[in-house]
Amino acid sequence: MGASFMRPHEAALRDRIGLDKIMWGSDYPHDEGTHPYSREGLRTAYAGLPRDEIAAMVGGNAARVYGFDLERLETIAARGAPR
């Protein structure tokens, strides 16, 4: 699924879309996007969903698809990446 940001009614369709096919991303501010309120947008879209499903959509699926080395990235993030 490609979207500027996911809305709650779209997140409710994640089983039909396929949880493993959803990746959230933010490349730069768009007029139709959530910047500078991306955190609030994510909270709204994913409110009440299981943590493991949220983790998959906001990073885990991308890590799997693109072959990211999560252990290495955790080390880098621990040095000062935003939370």
C-alpha cells in the first residue's frame, strides 16, 4: 500500500491488505502529509493496535524487504537517534 499517511480506517484493513505489505515512510514534508505532526498522525492511525503489528508497519517490514541489519542499526540508534 502506498499512501502519504495511513488513516485509522485503512489500518483496520491491514489483514485484508496484508500486514507484511504495509510500510510507513516519511521522505519529506508534503502538503497532504502529517509533517510536522507525524508522531501524532501515527498515534491516531495505529491507536489500539497490537505493538508487534505497529512495529512491523513502521519499520519491521521495511527492514525485512530491504535487508537492513537491525543489530547494527540498533547500535547506531543508541548513540542518539530520535525516539
